[in-house]
Amino acid sequence: MSSTERYLTRGELAEFLTKHGFPISKSTLDKLAMPGRAEGPPHAGYWGTRVLYDPDHALSWARKRFRANWRVST
């Protein structure tokens, strides 16, 4: 399990990623995680109907997905 010893809901995950330098909203995560797209971070499991995420795995996903200079125009 992650170093935080806790799984996060999608809303909590959006806050976590934003605090770690990857600004993303819950609605964007919702869209990326749609079954038809399947581009969101890997989920760790479910609690009832809620999808739960391991923060370390999600942070690794964000590092691979987003460019460091994404706000720089060319």
C-alpha cells in the first residue's frame, strides 16, 4: 500500500494531485476514468459504489501522463 496508508476517493485524489503539482479537477478525472475512455489513474478497488485510488500509483500515473512544460506555448 502507499506511503500515506490510505486510499482516496476521486474528489480527494483531485485535491491530492493538485497539491503535488498536477492541477486536475474531479470532473476531469471523472471523464478520464469513463469506461469508454479508460485513461484515468489505476484504481485500487471499490468501497460500495465508490472507486478508490492508491495515491502513490495515481501520482506515478500523473507523472507519466503530463508533460513538465504543458503550459508553455510553442
